[in-house]
Amino acid sequence: VAPLDSLELGERVRKVGRTTGLTVGVVSAVGATVRANYQSLGFGNTPTLFVNQILAEISCGYGDSGSLLVDSENRAAGLLFGGTRSGKTWFNPFDVVCSALDISLLD
């Protein structure tokens, strides 16, 4: 698992999504704040605030949520939770997800 502070701006990252398949991009922000609005998915018009997130210039589509982001050393770095049509994709840091769920990856 890649700690959030190990990611660098411009670092090459990859993910495999159900909709978009294997995509490659770069980290554009670490520790970012994202205001996501899921109205188009039927969840009302109230934005949700996410803090300390990873942003990457990597394409995503509906159905890619939950895709694993891996860093340049093939370490789990994030889980996809949203993005924009212009290719800005948002990821929850994987170490935070593991901590919240009280799980760990096998070595």
C-alpha cells in the first residue's frame, strides 16, 4: 500500500475500470479537497465534501467507481469514487480506506 505522502505530482499511475479498461495517467494533486455532486445519479443536489483526496489526470466513466489506482511501483494508492468529463478523476487514499474498514492487503 502506498502511503498518501509517497505520491508525487506528475507520477505515472494506472487503473483498470469496468467501463474504460486499463488507463494510464498522472497524479495532479495529493491531499486535495473535492466537492462532488451526485445529482445526475439521483442523490439530490447537495454537494458532498471529500478532503485529503488524490486527483489524477486519468479517464474514467460510469461503472469505474471502486477501481484500484496503483502508483509507479505497483502499490495500491487509491480507490476511484468520481471524476469529471474532462479527465480529472478522484480517488480516496487506499491506506485510509483500509484503516476505515480495518483491513489490510496480504504481502
